[in-house]
Amino acid sequence: MAASTQARKLSALRQFYGFLYTEGLRDDDPTQTIEAPRARRPLPKVLSGGDLDAMLQTAAQDLSPEGLRLTLILEMLYGGGLRVSELAGLKLEAVRARENFIRVTGKGNKERLTPLSPAARTALDAYLAIRDAFLPKHDQANRYLFASRSAEGFLTRRRFHQLLKALAVKSGLDPARVSPHVLRHAFATHLVEGGADLRSVQTLLGHADIATTQIYTHVARDHLTRVMRAAHPLGKPKPAKNST
């Protein structure tokens, strides 16, 4: 059985024996001495740089309001590593200032600053110029960046998923491989592959525990192998001995 299945069955047994002990039907709980198996966290799915370039180029070809909005979504999910919930709830006031970063509210209502790349800044300016096209009727005071005519008043997480999967199809990619969270994984993985330290990646992602960020060292294992071979004395190939 998988570790997750073992843990689930053990949890059921602990509940059962805990009940027996509480009711006085047993004078001990044998499950307390059993160590629960540790479930291994699956490695996140990642798109290559070429995949992301294809999606960005496809989105850039559409100069309609929908196309400009989609380009900005890509730039902020992949270029900024935002969670889809953070992007959906992003307020207009957070991006109004002409600065190279935005203020994002993440899990636990914790705020962090996310840098804006030049490409993201350009995409943001282009979208703000046509944002009124998405405003609900009689809702000129809508405060969300990605305003929508939905009941919530903003683009829903489900709609983000749908837009990205449709773009994947147009870009010649398998839509099953594409989602907002996959773009966030790609952001972090490509940072690690580019030499960014884990503490900086942790800050950019808004992780409370660096152990959560360490998963990207496994995803970028090829990069880390190259670093070790280039930097560690024992990682460098030994010169061939002269046979003469």
C-alpha cells in the first residue's frame, strides 16, 4: 500500500482504539506505539521555457481586450509566481502606483511585495487602458484588477483555468499540463535553475516554511548536478593518466 493509504488506515484504527479506551472496553491503546508512515510529496509539474515562450507569443498575437488581459495573466502568474487566488482577488489600487512591484495578500492575509518585470509592467499598462471593457454594467466603482461581469465582480479561479487551457491548445500544448499553479511552479523552478537562492524564492512565493520551497531543488536536480560538478573539487573529472 502507498504511504498515504497506510496513514489513512492507521488513523481509522487510532480512532477505533481511542474509542475503546475511552469507553473502558480496553485498558490500553496499542496504536499509540505505531509510527505513521511519511507520505512523500509529489514533485510539481513544470513547463519548459520553450513552452512558456510559445504561450506568451500566442497570447501576444491577440490584440483584443481579451488577448491583452490574457497576456497580463501570463506575465503575473509566470513572471511573478502569484497564486491564482491572489491574482483573482488582486485590487486595482495594488497596481495603480508607477512602481516596479505590487503588494499581494497571500495565505493567512499575509502581505508581500512581488516585483514586476518590465514585460509585466508593459502588459499591465496595456490592460489598464482597456479594463473598462470588462466592467459590469453600473459598476464603475469595481475595485478588482480583473473585473468581470460574474456575480463575484472579478474573474473567478475557474475562469483562469479555462483561459489558460484554451491558450495551451492554441499554442500546441497539452491542456492537461497547464494550469495557474503549474505556471507558479515554473516560476520557482526556473528561478532555482537560474541560480536564485532558496530564501529569495521562498520570499517571492510567500512560503511560511522554507521546507515547502525545497521541493524545487528536486525539480531542478539537473541544474544542481551541474553546479556541484562545476564547484566541488570531487565533482570535477580527473585528468587522464599518462600511460607512458
